[in-house]
Amino acid sequence: MLAMMVVAARWVVHRWKIPAAVSLRLTMGLLALGLLLLTEFTFVLWIRGLTLREYRASRDPVSGAVYLLSLGLFAIMPLLAGTGKDS
């Protein structure tokens, strides 16, 4: 999953030549995170027939922490994806 985040972020940043401005790339990452969570909560909860509270309660502490960490990495990945060539 992490490898795909890196590949996708690098591709998007370089494909659309996103400037290396921190605020721009963080905004891009947060927007992507919002879309990801909206999709996840809409479809996963609907398919599994869970409420948001039940979904949250179904996660054990370790997988929940890893999940939150991966969401944070997902949000900042456009910022980390730059190599300096795209400034």
C-alpha cells in the first residue's frame, strides 16, 4: 500500500507539474484524503452494513493506529513525492 502511495503521488505531481509549494501540495494531499475517506465511509460502511461507530469499534488498537498513520502518510505524500526537479 505504501509503495502504491509513493508511486501514485510521484506520478500525479510530475504528470500535472505541481509546484513544490508546501501549501499547495498539502492542500492536494488533504483533498485526496477527504475524497478517500468519503469513498471509504460511503461504500465500505454500506457494503458491510455498519454504522461509523460500529466500524470504529471493530478496529483493534494496533490496526487502528497503523490505519491512522497510513492516512497521515497518504495526506502528506504529495509533499514528500517531489525530488526537486519539479520546482
